[in-house]
Amino acid sequence: MSNTRKMIATALFIAIGIALPLAFHAIPNAGRMFLPMHIPILLCGLICGFPWGLACGLAAPLLSSLLTQMPPAAMLPAMLCELAVYGLVSALLVRHVPVKNAYARLYIALVGAMLCGRLVLGAVNALIFSVGSYSMQVWLTGSFVTALPGIAVQAILIPVIVLGLRKAKLIGQMP
């Protein structure tokens, strides 16, 4: 995929990252449960690679916060860190994991990015943004228990989208 196509795709993923949460936030707590902004960031990392996934992970929450006040300013720094890690790690893992099976490589990259992002979210909240008021229980509940529906949607939907786009020859083969 050329840099021009990657740039256009990244802009599209950023736009989706702003628009998709609007639909989910119309339902109370649906944003925290279904994690709609995570989907386009992970897709961008898997499809466009580095540095596009990282840029999408930084730009989407920042622009969304500026345009829609979601995420709120108090949550923005931690989400910026989390989503930047999603875009970066998904891009790096899908390119560098030495597994030939496309499904396995996608799942390794997806799960690895999701775990790394949640670890970074917990670390920055505990050490920087919510010092003293952030506990292991709060992190586990927010990152895994409440987010379980979103994790399931990501695990099912993202590989289907990536492999479907690949089969339709809208994106190239994974390296």
C-alpha cells in the first residue's frame, strides 16, 4: 500500500474514531462497555502499519475530545497513551511476529496490542494521572470486566474486517 493510500486510510480511521463513539455514547455507559474508538485505531495499526497506527491513536481521541468533548478532558491523557500504544503495538506485531498463518498473526497482534494498551492505561493512571485514587481493582474492573463486551466485539470484528478487505484486494498481503 502506498504512503498516499495509508494517509487516506488513516484519515478515514480517524474520522470513524470520532463518529463511531457518538452513536455509542447515546446509550448510557455503552462507550465504556463497547470501546468504539478502539476499533478504528486497531484497524489502522493492522492495515496501515507504523507510523500510521500511532498517529491515528494520537489524533482520533484528541480531535474527538476537541470536537465532541468525548473523551472528557480528565480522561484524555490516559486514553491518548492507551490508544497510541494500540496503534503502535498492533502495527509492530502484525509485521514482526514470525507466524505464517494470517489468522494467528492477526490475533497475536490484536491481543498483544489490547494487553499492552491496557497495561499502559493502568500504569499512567496509577503513576501520573490518578495517583492515590487508582487501584488494581479499579484497573481490572475498567479494563477487563466492564470492557468485556468491547473486547469480544474487537476479537470477532477486527480480524473479519482485515481479512475481508484483504480478500477483496482493497489492502495488500501482510508482510
